[in-house]
Amino acid sequence: MKWLRKLYDWVLHWAETPYAVPALITLAFAESSFFPIPVDVLLIAMALSFPRNSFRYAAYTATFSVLGGVAGYIIGYYFMQYMGNTIIDFYGYANQYESLAKTFQEHNFIAILVAALTPIPYKVFTITAGATNANFVEFMTASILGRSLRFFAVSALIYYFGERIRDFIDRYFNILSITFAILLVGGFVLIKYLF
């Protein structure tokens, strides 16, 4: 996994260059369709460097992450056998692909929303959504909601708590995002059954 650590460090180094914003935009797009390092890494570093720009960075990240998700959808829809299967194999989801595809046919919105919020590789879900011809309006709505909530939450924590929150986010990112996703999805389920 040394190559992954080198890639992680390479991503982080962009925060200290004049090209930080273009790097953030590019990484947000790529991470939603094929790139392995979460864009949160660069977003956190940039928000810590310039806290007053935190929400602007979150807006860039959410926008280009959703556009990258559309690219993932297109890969699944048009190029599944040429590119999509390779990407899904790389992330170790080949064995789960069939059940994932079935989930999309039954729960497209919830599946994308959970992937957009949590450390689950969002790109695997965007590609699968395209491959299964999932409802595009639901896909976009869940992507915009999930990605915006995730990145604006990270930026808000940095803006209000600064450096103190960095270690906490790094240490508990997976647990925090999964907990948040469970609460959000639970809220949707509760609303669905109550109304």
C-alpha cells in the first residue's frame, strides 16, 4: 500500500501550491468516477489554510464531485465492459456487483445518497447506477444532496473549530460519516412511513 500513501501525500501537497483550487476541482471530479483518494483530504487541508474560504471550497467540491458522478454514470451506461468492470474490480466490488445492481433497481435514491455521504466508494455506485440505467433524476437529486451535505459539513467543522477538529475528523471520519448517513436515511424512512 506504499503507492497509496504516496498518492495521498501527492494529493495533500496541492494545498500548498497556487494551483490548490484547480487541483481540488480536478480531484473532486476524478474521485467520483475513478480516482482512489477521497477529495476530503485536500478539502480539509485547504479549509484549514484559509478558513474564511471553507464554504467556497465546499461548493467547488460538491459541484465537481456531482459532475464526476455523472461521468461515472456515463461510464456505467456506455462503457461498462470496457472501463466500468475494471474500475469495480480495482475497488474489490466485483463479487458484490450483482447484489449492488439489484439494490439500484429497488432503492436507487437511498443507495446513491448513502454512497455520497459515506466512505463507501461513491464511484462504484455512480458506475453501477449507469450500468443499471437507474433513474437519472433520482441519481442527480441524491448525489447533489449527499455530496453537498458531506462537504459542507466538513467545511463547517473546519470553519468553526479549526485545527482542533482536524485530528478528530482524521481519526473518526469513517464512523462519523456512517453515523450521519444512518441518521439521514433513518429520517427519510421515518418520514416515508409517517406520511
